[in-house]
Amino acid sequence: MAYSDFASVYDALTFNVDYKKRAEYICSILKDNGIEDGLLLDLACGTGSLSVEFARKGFEVIATDSSPDMLMEAQNKAFSEGLNVMFLCQKMQETDLYGTVRAIVCSLDSINHLESIEEVEKTFAVLKNFIDDKGIMIFDVNTLYKHRYVLGNNTFVYDEKNVYCVWQNRLLPDDKTVSINLDFFVKNGASYERFNEAFKEIAFTDEELTSAAEKSGFKVIKKYADLSCKQPCESTERVYYVIRREY
């Protein structure tokens, strides 16, 4: 997925995401595991909102994404804040750094965009090469519950100042993959320009994710319901996983 035109309107459509609160939550988990500074990889960083927050908190941030357009938005954001963040154009499963980092963060359901559990395992296996021994990775995923009962076959409409978006979902027969179609109408002077983005998200089971992590040399040490210290339940929509490199 290129996220080309989408990059220019992404922030306008995710205005309700409290990136500062989410960064504080992630940093509290890192602190619980003895990590408060050093090199941090923000994987699939998008327009860099979390990357900027991590840099503000004193981390040396490396941020990667597969979309050059998203990275351009992210670079401009970091520059305007006077923050030094290294941005690299890379797919998650093809991560290639110059050394190792203390922590890896992959937030806002980026893992769900991988095409299979085999791709998840491949991603974890590659990331293991670039994280310190006993280093921590934190990632979140949309759950099967969210795909089946929240996203499902529903349509959402966003009517913002200069952007109008129709978000249409279709739950595929496997009962875990959601096909997502986004139609955008972006104001350009007195008229509107229309463009479209289409992609899929797959919800993986806890057993699949745990197995993929363990096969790749990680151990699942914690699981949390979104932005809490509570354990996930059947109706949890987003789960945060904390995994540690064991070998």
C-alpha cells in the first residue's frame, strides 16, 4: 500500500488520535522495562506524530515507513519542531538498520496491514537482528472482535473543514479480513478533487501472534487492553503486546 495521496490528508482525518497520550502510555511501558532513553525504532511511522513525541521525550528516534509521501510529511513535522529524527523508507519486513536499538514500537494497527501470519513472523525475525539482547518491542493490533463487530461491513463518513471522506468496509468470508475502501474529496479552491485508497487489514489470533514472536526469538511478557494496564477480554478492540528478545 503506497498511501500516496492519503498522506496529505492523513493528519486531518486522525485528529481524534491523542498522540501525546499514546506516547506517554508506550513510554510508561518502556520505563517499566528499564528503558527511558537511547535508540528507539518507530516502525511504520506514517506521518511521524508518534516519532516526534518520542523524540520530545529524549529518545534517539529512527523512524521507518514504506511510503515516501508519508515520510515527507513526517520529515516536515520533525523539522518544524526542531527535532532530529532519522527517517528511512523501508517496509517492515525488510528493515535494515546500521546497528541495534534498545526498543521498537509499532503502533496503530500497522501489523494488521501485513498480508499473512507468515509475513508477521518474517517481520519479527528481521527485527530481532536490530534490537539489543533483552530489548523490548511494543506493538498493537486490532482484534478479531473489532474486525467482526466494529469495522465489519460498516460505512463511516468524515466531514472535516477541507476533506470529506467516505470509509466503506467489507468483512471477507474468512471472518477476519476487512477490505477497506476510502473515497476522498479534498477542497482545492472553489472545487474538490477526488481520489481513492483501498487496502486490507487482517486480524490475527493471540495464538498466531504469540507463536510468530516465539519462533522469531521473542517472548511475550505482557498484553494490555488499549491504553490501560488491564488484561484484554473478549470484547477488547485493540491489544498492546510487549515482547522481549530472548536470543
